Amino acid sequence: RRLWTLASAAALPFALIAWWVGLQLPSPAEQELLGRGDELRVYTWITATSLSLYIAMPFLQIFQCRGRFEFPYPALCERAWSNQHIGLLASGFVAVLWLLLGLWAALFRLLDIDFFSELFAKPVFIATVTGAASGFGLALGRERERVIASMRGITLAMLRSLLPLVAGVALLFLAALASGGLALLWSTRSPASLLLSWSALLLVMINAAWGDGREPPTAAWFRRLTEAGIVAMLLFVCIAGYGLAVRIQHYSLTPPRLYGAVAATILGLHAIGYLWARLDRHGPWLGRLPAVNLGLAPLVVAVAMLLHTPPFDPLRISARAQAERLIDGRVSAAEFDFYYMYHDLGRAGAEWLAKLAALESHPEAAAIRRGIAAARETPTAPALSRRPVVGDFDLYPASHEWPPGLAAAIRELPLMPNFGGGRRQRGLVIATEIDPAAPGPEYVVFSGGNPRTGFALRRAGSGWEWFADYQAPAVEDIGQLREALDAAGIATAAPRYPGLAIGPFRFDPVAPPCRGDCQSEGLLNSDTAGPTE
């Protein structure tokens, strides 16, 4: 009876939060007006629910067995690791079942019988079978306690054996970073998320090394390396937090940055707590670690739930922060990303766009309304074709400043994104004099994804005009352009083959169809240093 009372009391706020999250999900018709940003809640809610249940389940299981509020840490640790393996076993059972159903449907499709394929694709069938299979898989795992205990022991032993490698790699990375690699770190793609992921890995392995505390490691070198891993974990969190703070200061809040800041805070509290546990010289090694984990467990559950309530909703907070940048004049309408507000911040972004459209006293009110209209007319683009921002390019010469409106014009160019993983290839925006009759310098834009093509922009009235393309098939990497700029700068080159003018008609030279291995890509003047035909 007490268990049911406790479970009911905990389930009520959980159900209210789930109900609110469900209300925020847009229907297909609403997506035309609100964008698709609210779909992020599906994934964050599943993650928050899974994490909260994983933390709370051992407490409920022990309370069910003992009937009182006493939770020995060894029992909690045993149940937590066992539940993880039971969940993996259930997931594997569901995956195998769906594989068999897929083969079943494919077998009958050979006979032009589509009944089973259509049945298995129905949402009601998917939900029913998946739920029933998950429950059966969980029950199967609970009944195989001896197998689960063996799996738990093997997993803990494996993680303990890998901890020296993980801690050693972290220390080696910090040593390389201290030798001057911080600037290189910020040029990579999502360094904060990678550092936080490595910190979470250290957190899991440190807990695996300590286990339930009844048999702590005795080797002195292993203990020292584990302590070094705790220090590395804290340093990783600090570096990631600093990177997030800089991004937030320059570009304001977004949901990923908010989630990253929350993760950095929680991981940082764990690292500080583990260092505090190490400072206890009188008790067993890391004897305060259970107190740290037990003290932070309710905080993790509370934060996971609060992030899905209206006052702490990352989408609402981000939309307000982004809009205030425009209202306060910290960013101009030309630089503001209306596309992101509409397509990625969902209902909250649409509400703030309506408020921005209603501004009358703002000095850029007309430009704001044009930007909002353009964002609503632009279809949702895949992640790889997201429009570039100023931070994706280096301006050359460095003494130049970004002229007003140039960044907005660059976002409209068909630039190829950087498809490669790892280090991000920053593009180049080069100021040069192409047309002496035009006012001011022109700007040629090279993206990191395709340095062979440059897009030339020039001033046109109060805006910018894309007026020419430049191609150089011999360029293979943006680094070659950087080296050439440092060595020789940039200048206009006379064409090898001039154009022809017959009265008002202008003819430009084009290469004839190539025979064999052609490198000119149809441009007769593409490479003035190469062989001629």
C-alpha cells in the first residue's frame, strides 16, 4: 500500500508534465505555421523519462522489498547495473522480433501478398507489439537473475580494465591542449559536446571502478590514475563550459546550448563531489562517493523534469533571448537569423516572430517584417544545407571589417557545406578590387566545402548583388588558398583569351569539348598556368 501511495504521488507531476509536452507537439497542419522545432521535445522527453526512471527504479525496487525508507548503497548499485542489462536484454528481444516480422512480410511479398506488410506498418500494431514485447523482454530478464548477475560482473570488469586507457587519453589530450592547442580546439565542430561526452564516459567508468565499495581497487597506480581521471573530468567540463559561455555571449541561447550548459553543470558537480570524496583521508578510498551520487540523484531527476515545464522550457527561453538581441539592437535585422527562429524554435519562435512583426517604433521594423516573410516562405532545409553564418568565415585582409548586410547576402549563396567530420573547414571572404568603376571593394566568398568556386558580391544600392562566379579546378583544399593568400595576396589576372564584342553582343570564350582527361571543366580561362589546347 505504501509503495502504491509513493508511486502515485510521484506519477502525478510526471503525468502533468507529459500532458503539457504532448500539447506542445504540432499537428501536420500547425507545422506550416509553427515550423518543426517542437519535434525536438519528443527526443528530449524520451531521454529525460528514461534517465529519471533509471535513477528512480532502484529506490522503488528496494522499497518494495524492504518496506521502509532504507537504501543501502551496495543494493542500489547492484539494482542500477542489473536494470541496465535487463533493459538491454528487452531491447534486443524487441529488435529480434521486429527483424523476424520484417522477414515474414518480405517472404509473403514474394507471392504478391501485401496483407502482412500493411498490417505490420499500422501504428496500432507497432505500438501494441512493441509494448508487449518490451514487457515480455523485461520479465524474461528479471527471471534470469543469475545470467544478469554474470553480465553485470563482466561489464564492471570490462569497464575497470578500460578506465586506465580512458583516463590516460584524457590526460594526454590535456597535455597537448596545454602546449597551445586551444585555438585549434575552437576550430573543430561541436567541441563542447565531445568534451562533455568524454566527461560522461569518465563518470561511468569511475563509478564502475569503485563499484559498490565492498571491494575497492587495491593497486596504488590504479587509484592514482582514477583520481587523475576525476581531475581530467573536471577540466573537460570547465573547458566545455567556457566554450559554451563564449558562444552564448556572441550568439545568445539556443536549445542545444542550454542542454549543454545543464549537462556541464551536472557533470561538474559530480567531478567536484568526487574530488571532495578524495580529500577524506580518514575513511576508505573515495568513501564519500556514495553520498555524492545519492545527493545528486534527486537533482538530476528534478532538472530533467523541470526542463519540460513552461518556466524552464529551452525553446521558450531561447526564442526570447534571440528576439531580445534584435529588439535591443545588439544584432541588425540583416544579421538576424529569422530562418532559425521560425524553423527550429517551434511554437515559441512563432510567437516571438509575431511580436517582432508587430513592432512599429523599431528603426528596422520594415526590414524585420521582410525577414519574417522570407523565413516563412523558405522551405525547411536538411541539416547539411543550413545557411552559413559569419563565424564560418575568415575575412581577408584581417584589417577589414564586415560591411553591413554582407553576412545576410552570403547566407543566400548556394555554398556547399563541409560534409567531412572532425575539423571544420572555415571559409574565406576576400575583399578585392574587381571592377574599378564600382563603389568600394568587391567580396569573393569561398566555402570550406567547395574551395574551387568563389562567389563574387558587390554593392547594389542599399544591398548586395551576386554578380559573378570564379572557378579554379586545381584547388583541392581551402588551406591552399590560405597559404597562397599569405604568400602572394590577391590580384586580378588578365584573361588568356579575351572576349569578343560584335556591336552590342558580348561573347565569352568557352573551351571546346575535351578529349581524354579534361581538367578545365569547360572554362577556357580557368587555369592560366596550365597547358593550352
